[in-house]
Amino acid sequence: MTGTDTADVAAEELDANSLPRIRQGGIASVVAVLALAMSVFQLVTVDYRFVSQHGKFIIHVGFALAIVLIWKGIGLTRSGRTRPARWSVIAGVGAAVVVAAISAVAVGSYYEQSALAGTDKPLWVLAASAFMLLALYIASARIVGILMPTIALIFFLYAHFAYAFPGFLQARGIDFDRLLDRLFLTAEGIYSPVTGVSATFIFIFILFGAVLKHSGATDFYARLASAAFGRTRGGAAKVAVVASAAFAMVSGSSIANTASTGQFTIPMMKRSGFKPKFAAGVESVAAMGGEVTPPFMAGLVFIVASMLGVGWGEIVIAAIPIAILLYLSLFMSVHLEALRSGIGGAEEGDRVRVRDVAKTGWFYLLPPLVLLALLLLQFPPERAGLLSVLSVPVILFFTKRRMSWKSLLSAGVDGGLMGGSIAVIIVVASVIGGIINFTGLGLTFSSGLIDLAGGSLIAMIFIGLAAAIILGIGLPVVTSYVIMAVMVAPALVELGAPELGAHLFVLYGAMLSQISPPVAPTVVVASTIAGSGFWESSWVAMRLAVSKFLLPIMLITVPGMLMDGSFLDVTTAILRAIPVVGLAVIAIQGFGRKNDNSGAALLWRVVAGVGSVLLMFPNTVTDILGVACTVAVVLAWVALARAARKARLAAVTLEEETV
């Protein structure tokens, strides 16, 4: 995907978030009605009422495809245009009608056809499979650009022509009719358990976020964050971190989150004195981090749970330390930048007390607490999501902020649009994962990586991190994670990594592609809003996300980071991770002084970087050296602070004597 293509996709994401205003008539109204119908369908079938499990999966995919094909059309939008051409929309409507017909037939014949697995299927099944795959590829191209469907098509062709590939990539090819059969009306491709995660869990959480947004809750959260952190040094950027993290947890997309919250957080940071590129970097990293922040993790927790076959709670608990440390490191980076640039908090007249803000909307805190409480009480996640969605209008009914029918309908439309778009991405990822399993490519690729690493877990960690970033270029997080989970994670486990640690490692690695050039779609949106250069903003984002590069490695080298083991193991792991993150931030950001690039300061920054790396790999020698580096850097910080204070006092004294 080129930079222009990425910008176009970003522009469409921005447009996507503002479409559900049912005032455009025509096609937009059709899309809005379909999106609303999808939301209603998902709500009434939470417990599989009125429909079977796979019937729900099929209808979920049908709704998602119909919405995207009509909304976006089937042709790629030319540069400078955010709306598809008329012919593209008309063709999209026709394709959506065919998808609806296929889905209707599939619901009635799923169990009959799946029982005939391994036998010759009727021609209509193969034709329907081919059409659904083509529709998925087109729809995904309209959402995230041409790269993702291109990769999916490459995997599809590889499954047939695998016999012609050299080395470990060579495998027995699969006939096209057999391949089309296995990907449709089975539990291996389009309607796999990964698709079921979208239909069962992720959509309901996205809808919850949409209802919160239209209830006015997101505005309240932003004001509350501003009151809590606005008066601190660099408070505008800290407000952006908190607001973006809160929204990204349930929005399901770092791009969509940046496009929405970035509209007010980035200008706020710029007004307070931060450079545009720094404001874009902060927003990008905060939005990206929200996708893996417990307990909701933008629904990704359920994808990981499906791949591992474990309960979602185990993954949520394991993700807590990294999420906390990520935001602590981001706060530290913001504080140091504000300190160096002389940026303070809000002016006295602009300051608002937390208590005053809380009085105006404390009830907006109840729906997320309801969801968290239900999850902790072991309610099925989908039922907890349903009750939480319903809790929003019920709670507000007893306040002066009651939700109108228009707000509820808009929330349903918004949820259907975002949920349908994400569903298409997940289904394409499911198809890719199914093909990798069919061909055995995952096992052979893992064996090849192990050979490349020479059987060394440490080498495999760095190879895996590089592979995650490269394979994730231009792909949504869920897609790159599914690919990595079946191609790279097994190699890590084979060399001794804990299975959960390996999967979270590749998940976090896949996320880094959101801010890593040359694509970095989240940075594209943020830099567009900030008016900064893409490359310089991306570089700032990568610096701010330094902990995101280091902490996933510790999930493998320090198993206690997974919150698994004795209290002592977990405690020592977290106490080890704190200086790792702190030293890394100092190495990248400096000490928050104007002379951070002087010879002495640069030397201590190098020492901080060395100490951070040493503490990541537990060993008696590295631990001693790492602790020594930590102590030395702390003492250097104190010394530099004293020197800066003396310089300021001397300057003041000289000024007074001059006067």
C-alpha cells in the first residue's frame, strides 16, 4: 500500500465515523437501516435465541458484507474522493443482494452440507463459496486498502500451487474445488470459530462503545480526564493519553479512535505548547495501546482466547502489567518532554476540579462498572455485554440526560457500521488462518524459523518481533495476529516460551505495525489532524512506544509478567519491569533538560539503555550490571537536576546584581 493509498483509507475511516447521520437519503438510508438491523439482530440473538449457532455466524457475515458493499461500493475510491462512484454503489447493491440470497440458503443447508465433508459438493456450493470469498476480498479492500485482500489471495493461490514452491514452503497442493468446499459451510473458513468470536463477543462490545458515545459518556470521560490531569505539567498530553485509552478499549480500532478523539486532543496538545509531531505521536500510541488494555481490549481478548482455547479472564489478567506499564511510560515521556519544553498545566482560570465534573455526570461511570462487575461475576461475556448495553439508557432514564430515540437509533447505526467493518476484517483473517492450517504452512514455517534461530529462544524472540512488524505492515491487528499465531507462536513455544506469553508477544508485535513506517495507518490519521509530517510523527510515535517493544519480550524471558506463578515470582517480575521501562524512556527521551544532548547527558542515556536491556534477561551477571546501571542513572539524574538548579539560581543572582 502506498502512502497515498493509506491516506485515502485514513480519510475513509474519518468519513466512516461521521456517516451514521440518517439525513443523506437514498443509499445512505439503506446502509443505516441495515446497520441498525444488524445491531438489533445481534442483541436479540445473544443467547442464540431464534437461530442456531452457525446460523448466527452466517447471518452475521451476511449483514457485514451487505453493509460494506453498499456503503463503500465495489470499486476503489480515487484519490481526493471519499464517496464511491455511482456505478460502484449500484454494483455493490447487486452484490449485497446475492450475498443475502446465499446467506439465506446457507442457513437452511449448513448442517446438511457440513455432514457431507470430504465428498463432492454440488456446483452451487462451490459457486457460492467463490462469490463469498470474492465479496470478502472486495469489502476488505474498501475498508483497509488493497494490501490485505492481496495477501489473502496470495495464500489462496499458494494453497493450490504449493507443490511448485521451493524448500520448506513446498507442500501438497489442494484442488480449487476442494479448497472452495473447505472454506464454505464448514467450521474451517468463512464460518470458523474466529468468525464466531466476532458474531458472539466483539460486536456486542463495539455496540456498547457506540451507545456510550451517543449517550454523552465519552464527552464526560474527556472532561473528567481533563480535570484530573489538566493542571499537571504537560497535562494536555496526559489528558489525551487517558481519553484515547478509554475510547480505544471498546472502539475496536486505533484508527477510528484516533480519528474521533484526536479531533480534540491533538489541537489541545498543540495549544498547550507541544509540537505537532509530538501531539500526533502521543495520540497514535495512546490509541494503539487502548486496543490491548484490560478488561475489554477492544474485543481482541476473545480472538486470543479462541486461538488458545482458554478463558478470556486468564488473558485479561496476564495483560494487566503491560497495559499499566505502557501508560506509565507514556506519561513519563510526556512529562519529560513538557519539562524540557517548559510546558505547564492549564491556566488557573481554565482549571476544573474533578469533584465538580463528577457531579455533572457521575452516572456515566456506572455502565462500564456494570460490565466489569458482570464479567467478574462469571457472566458469559456476550450476556454481560448485552446487559451493559441495556444499562446505559436505563441508568440515564433516572437522570436529566435521558437518551432520546434518535440517539439510540444513531448508536445502533454507528455500532452496525463499525461492527460490520471489523467483522469483514476478522472473517478474512479467519480464511487466511484456515488456509494456513489446510496446507500445514504454519508448522513448516515454524520449523524454518527455528532453524534460522539456531535453536536459540533469544534469537527467536528478535526474529519473531521483526516478523510481526513486517507481516503486520498494512494489515489490521487481528489479521496479522492470526497469521502470527499459526506461523510464529508455535516456534516460540517449541523453544521453551510459555504458550500464552508467545501469543501475547505476537499480538503486541502485530500492533506495532500501526505506528511503524512505511504504512503506520494510525499515524497517518494523527499526523493529518496535527498538520505534521508523516515520517517525523511516526518516528516520535515509535520513540514513545519504546515499552511496547521491550515488555512483550519480557513475557517470554520473565514468566512472572504473565501474572502466573507464586506471589514472589509475580512481584519480582513487575519490580524488574519498572526499571526496564523507566531506563528505556530516559535513554530515548533524556532527563527532561535542555542539555539532554550534551556529552555527559548522552553518556548517561547510553548507560540507561544498556541497563534496560540487561534487566530484560534474568541472569546473575546481567542482574548485577543492570542494577548498577539503574543506580548510576538515578544518581546522574539527581546530579544533573542539582546542576540545573544551581545554574538557574546563578542566572537569577546575576540578573539581580545587574539590575
